[in-house]
Amino acid sequence: MTEERVIAVRRLLAFAVDWFVLVVLWGGLVFGAVMIATGGNPPQPASPWAAQGISFLTMTLPFTLYLALCESSPMRASLGKRALGLVVSRETGGRLSFGSALLRNAVKFTPWEFGHMVAWQSAFAGGGGFPAWLWAPAAIAFGGPVWWLVALLAAGRTPYDRWAAARVVRSPDAAEPTAAADGGRDVGSS
């Protein structure tokens, strides 16, 4: 397996760790707080746009800021990347600025937000069916992550890495893999 492929797999696993942290832990905390504050009967959003605004403010924005703050910090990694021995750096090396890290993660989660739009608009459409104008946001919500994944596996970098002039690399603090740790295979070979 090439080094690029190893890093790509580690990135996907790191994202799963971060997803767990934010969706399960943060989402559980937000859900619990809302249920306690409303006595178990939260009010329904007035419109799909209000629902999307709530989901953006409680999930997308905190997740984007969490990743941007972690990746621009001296640690240069989210909890997931740190656990998998990865860091985010500028193309030329060194730490990303907060602005570059924010751009990187805002672009990464744009399809996710389009997915929220599709879900909320569809939920509020009721028996009226899937509104025709939602096909474009649905294509972005589906196509964006597919594009990111294909680029990551084919070239070792995502478009949002390139647009933010960033690279995800092994942490200099991470121990080098050995043949024994990788099932007897040389990590640098295919």
C-alpha cells in the first residue's frame, strides 16, 4: 500500500472518530439539553429554513469551528487525526492559519449543509412530493462527498485541501510504522 493510500485510509478513520465525538457526544449533549429545557416537548420549527438554521447553528457550525480550531492550533490535528497520527499543514509545511483551516472545513461541509436543506425541505413538503428545485442541492449533497472521496483515494488530496493550500501528513510525533505493525507488509510498497 502506498504512503498516500495509507494516509487516505487514516484520514477516513480519523473522520469517523471526529464524527463520533461530534455527533454522538456533542449531539447527545445538545439533545439532552433541549429535552431538559423543554420538558421533553421541544417546539417544532416554524419552517424548513428555521429548522435548517437550527441544525446549522447547533451541528454544522460547531463541527466546522472544532475542526478549524484544532487544525490551526499548535496540535495541527483534530482528536481523530491525532489518534491516527496525522496533522494538517500548509503545502509548504508548518501550521495552517485559522482562515485557511476555516476555509478548508467550510468547503468540506458545504455538501453536508445542502443535505440538511434537502432533508428539511422534503420533510416540510409533506404529501406535496419532492420539490423539483431540490434536485440541484441534492446533487451537491451527494456529489460533493463522492468527489472528495474519489480525489482522496486517487490523488491523496481532496479539492478542499488544494483550495486551502493544505496537506494532511503523518505527524512528526507519530511513531513510524513497522512491518510487524502493518501485518508484515512494507507500508511504503503497493
